Amino acid sequence: MDHSHYYHAADLARFAEVGKGAPELWEKFRAWYDAVFAEGALTAREKALVALAVSHTVQCPYCIDAYTTACLEQGSNEEQMTEAVHVAAAIRGGSSLVHAVQMRNHLERLGM
Amino acid sequence: MRVLPTLQKQRHPLAGGAAQRRRLAELPLARSFEEALEGAGLFPLVAKGIEVLQVNVGRKCNQTCRHCHVDAGPDRTEMMPPDVVEACLHVLAATAIPTLDITGGAPELHPEFRYLVERATTLGRRVIDRCNLTVTRLLNYRWIPRFLAEHRVEVTASLPYYQGHQTDAQRGEGVFDESIAALRELNALGYGRPGSGLVLNLVTNPVGAFLPPDQRAAERDWKRELERRHGIVFDRLFTITNMPISRFLEHLDEKGQAEAYLARLQQAFNPAAASGVMCRTTISVAWDGTLHDCDFNQMLELPLGEGLPRNIREFDPARLGRRSIVLGPHCFGCTAGAGSSCGGAVA
């Protein structure tokens, strides 16, 4: 096993091994996770697109691989998936930018 | 339209069925297909009669799609000889098999395609033509749409996506525009229009190494988008999983995805889909008259089980209708997710 890098694509398939440390918590996580992604008020396709966008925000390569596949298998296309990632990126960019109001508040306090 | 040399023409190592079977056997699987069936209480998998005679009239095609399990293309020369066509018609006449499903290659390129259709419809059978659409745009084949309409042939046409670049990526540059023109012509003849009785179904295979989407949801999208973008209507959309054999296997190997794709199919094994697989109600006839459990087994050169009639001339509906199906790792392609058949999802 190569441990010279932090992320290995093959490790995604080993996700369930995490359950060995705390089986009951793993089972609860699995049940909750499956319920979250089941068809509900949002379709499975919409949920996969949300998950893809969030995967980019949390910058998880496992999640990006998994939800790129999931989006395709739910019938989304490259255009829709790229737009979803832009939504995530826009929120991420906007969340930095909105802090400029804090900067401006402090500028105001310090300035004349 | 852009076409490529077939694997056979390239003398590619994966050109033959035996080589493909060897490559599939090399790919590691958590459990075999037989074990998966056993776990679902479905082993051995046994036929439930014969509802469809699927006749592959030849491997010649005007396209060279990336996912083609037949390795069909313009350079293929295998064509069903007249005596085998007669033997197929004899079986139809002598049995109560209700449906003749004609496939290829592009079946319309067979010189006796019209004869086969005319005779089968005279026998009162439902006839399905698996049409690649663009064949109807070839100069010497402009007769196809009207001929199909006149004989009330059900058209099952391939179109992987409602947008051009995905379709062309799988089927060759220029295929999408020609396919849309062909669909417009079929619509103008009444195909896909409510009340016409002329059935136009579309088939979509994923443009890549992933499972097809939910058939009903995809059908809603396709109906909306094809009508909005191109004014095209159709009856049903069939989602079909890409089978990891022939050109798609070669594509997977080229991308280093063969192992991951087969694992994905195996992981998505669905007992309900396994119970409804099409081989349980279909028999497949090759261009040379040999019988197979399905078109995929035909391409892998997997004959019917030991002791069964193996040629159309020896057809025995009673024995063939309760035969044990010959299985392999590729069968996971028909049992993944909602399942896959020539009529789309099965579960």
C-alpha cells in the first residue's frame, strides 16, 4: 500500500473500513446518508448536483469522483454539472468578498 | 460522417470473441455472475419461453460507434445468406413466436432486408427494426422510412443524447445532425405521433463508463428537449447499459477503466433486473445461422449450452424455451441498476 501521498483514488472503495472503529456509528451514518439521498422533495438528480457542488466547496477528491459519476448516472450533463460547480464557486467567492464589509467597517473606525 | 476502421480491420487483439472473453476473465471481481445469481436464488438462469426471435442479419454498418458491441462498420462483410434468411422465416412460420427483432450492423444494408420484413409482416408478426437513423440518409437507402411505415414496422432508433456533441462523441462526427433529419422524416410519416400506430422508440447508451439514468426521468427530459429544440416526437426511450465487450471494452482499456467499470456493474447487481433479463424470453440468430442466448453472447462467440440445437435449421422451440442460459462476467451489464435489455430498463 502506497502511503507516500494523502489521497488515493482506490481508497474511496475502502470507505466502509471506517466502520471498523465504531460500527454502530457507521451504521447510523449509512442509514442517514442513504435516506438523505433518496428521492424526496428534491429529486435524486437534484441531490446529486447539490452534492457535486458541495464536494467542490469542501474540496474532497473522493466526493468529486463519486458525485461526478452519480450526476451522470442521474442523467445530468456536463453543462449542468459545470453550472452547479460555478454556483458553489460563486458562493465561495462571494463569502470572501462579503467580508469586505467587515474590512470597510474597520476602515471606518480607524479612518478620519 | 466520420468513420473509423473496425477492430477486425485493425487486426486489434480484442477483435475476436475468445480474446474478449479472456480479457474479461482477467478483470478481478468480488464475486462471479453465477455467485450473484445464486445469492438471488436465480441460478441456473433458465429461459421462460421464446417471445422474440432476434436476427442479426450482418455486421456491415455505415457508422463505427465507440461503444458498439458488434464491432460493426463499413469494412465488415458478414451478411446472412439467403438460405439462412429462409430458415429464420421458416421458424417464424412454424412457431408462434410473436416478434421478429432485426438487428445488425445496420440491418437495412442487407440485400434481403425488405424481403424479410415483408414475409414476417405477412405472417402477422410484430417486426422491430433496430435502426441507426443515418442509414436512411444514404443515397441508395432513402426508401427506408416509407417502406418501414408501409409495413407498420416498429422503429427502435439509436440516439445517445439530445445534444450534438455527446451523440457525435459516441457515434461519429456529423451523426447527430443526420439523425435529427432522419427523425424529422419519420415524424412526417406519422412515426411517434399519437394515434398513428407507427411506433418510434429511441435507445440511449451512456456516452462513457457509467450507468444509464432512470429511464422514466430521462424520457421526460428527452421528450421535452427534443420537441423544444428540434420539434421531434417519439414514443418511448429505452436506456441501455454499455456492455464491456468489443469496442467498448477496447475503449475502457484505452482509458484504464475496464476494472473500475466491471466493478461498478457488479456492485450495482439488482436481483429484480436479473429476474427480468431479456435472454429468458429471446433467442439470438447470427448471420451464419448459429443460435445464441443473446446478441452479446453471439459477439463473444459463446454458443448455446451443451446438447441444445445450435443452428436455426435445428430450431426446437420446446427445448430452447426452457434452456439454461450461458453466463459470463459481461452479464453484469444487463443486471446493473434498473437492468438493461433491448427494450430498455427491466426492473
